[in-house]
Amino acid sequence: MSVFTVQLPDSLKMNEFELKMMTASKLFEDGKSSSGQAAEIVGISKRSFVELIGKYRSPKRSSRTSFKKTCLLRNEKARH
């Protein structure tokens, strides 16, 4: 796994976990990673990632329905 160092202004008041969750959820939302890969980025279980993702998703796609549709579509693609 690649490692990057990011410097953020103190005024953002973000910790490492929040930055990892934001990055991982964006990659997942854009279809660039699976939920398992995103969970690995953050260092948590896949189940925990799925439970937490709603907090870190962009407002335009934060509905539970669209999240479930995304998961169902990805599962369907993985089967084929």
C-alpha cells in the first residue's frame, strides 16, 4: 500500500481518522474502490466502514436509498 504525507492547516481541526474516512468514502462513492478496500485504507472492518460512511458522504449522495442501490449494483457486477 502506498503511503502519503499530507499537511493540513490546524484551523481545519481534522484528525487522521477523519481524513482517511473522507478519502476512502470519496474513492468508494466514485467507484474507484470497493467497500473492503476503503475499509482497509481507514484501518477498520468493512462492516464498520459501511456503518460510518453516511457521516462522510457528500450531501448530494447521502441518501440511504442511493447508498443501498450503489451496494446492490456493485454486488451484482461482482457476481458477473
